[in-house]
Amino acid sequence: MNNLIRAEGYKLLRNRTFWLLLLVLAAAAVVNVLLARFDDPNDGGAIDALSGIDAWTSSLAANPYIIKIGFGILAGFFLSSEYANGTMKRSVSAGFPRSRIIAAKLTVFSLGAMGAALVYPLVNLVLGSLVLGFGELPGGSEAEYIVRTLGMTLLVAAAFAAVTGWFAILLNDSGKTIGFSFVFFFFIDGVILMASKYAPALETVYDYSILRVILDLANESVSRGDLLVDIAICLLTWVAFVGLGIVVFRRKEIK
């Protein structure tokens, strides 16, 4: 298993889409901070980040879009593409157990996704603190807030990566994976909330899903109980969808 994980890690680090995604996110963060530095809100400017901690908070609010878009693209070019180029068939033909093959791929994909999810907020925080000053949170601990939101960003990213990875295993095609991920993640919230008017139980399901957790990432005040629930939701989602990925892959015909 360790050899499979190392092999998948090597492939991820050589994946151009992964590095392009990181570069785009870092560049976007730099632009965001520079706009905050030079765009005066008193003169009609639209940027209101006045410090590094403000840039961190605003970047967390933008991160759901990064996760929903970026992970679909990465899954398409890192996981689904291996069906087309024959890598998946060669791995199975080499005699490795299917469950270990896909578990290694999903684990490495999740780790890569977690790293990607941190790029935009961290660059905003570091560069924003250097350019704008660190700043402070009214009535709260900045260090505690950063540690909590950073940890939750990692957990949410892992959970979304597992779901997106499952889509990639099901669909086998880069274009289908990217397209379906976009449509699903951007419309599922509205569909569930509309359907909950007729089936109220769906609202409870939504409240205990990563779809709700990701929207609360930037909250400055979270009780310990709610935090533990959110952590459990993310961990259980990751375990469940990695398990589903293993089940699907073991039964799938590899051409």
C-alpha cells in the first residue's frame, strides 16, 4: 500500500493540471491583495480587505467556489484520464488488489486537494499581513480562528475530494467528470432546499452534510459542539465515499 501511495504521489507531483491549479490560485491571491492595497474603498473601490486577517476571512468565503471548480478539474485530469491513457488497466494487470489501487489514488488525490484548498487563503493571509498589516478580530482570538478555519478547510477539502473522486470513478471520462461536478456542486444546494419544502427531512440531511459545512467555513464564532459535529461530518463523508469508490472500482470493467 505504501508503494502505491508513493507512486500516486509521484504522478500527482508530475501532473501539469495540479501545478497549473496551484499557480492560478496563488496568482489570484496576489492580485486580490494588491487590489486591496491600491483600491481605496473611500474613492469608490470595491475591495474592503484592510488587513491580513480580513484577507484570510474573505478568501475563506471564496474558497467554496475554488473547491467546487478546482477539484472537478483536478479529478478529471488526474483520475478519469487514467482510464483513457491505459494507466488504470496497467495497474490492475500488474496484480495489485483493486481496493488498494483505488484507495491509494483517492488518498493521494485528497491530499493534493487539501493542499490546493490552502493556497488561496494562505497566500492572502501571508501577503496581506506583509502589505496591509496583520489586523485583529473584534472580540476573538486571531490565532484560534486561523487554526480552526485552517483545520476545517483541510477536512472539507478532503470530504469534497472524496465525493469528486467517486464521480471520476463512476464516469471514467475527464470531460464528463468535470462537467458533472460543476453542475452537481453548483445546483445541488438549490435543488435540495427547494425539495425540502415538500420533504422537510431533506433540510435535516442538508444541515448534516458537507454542502452546509463548506458555507460556514468563515464563521468567526462556532460553538465547540457545532465544531465537533462539522468535523465528524467531514470525516464520515470522506470514509463513506472512499468506501463507495472502492466498491464501484472492484466491480468495474477496466477497458
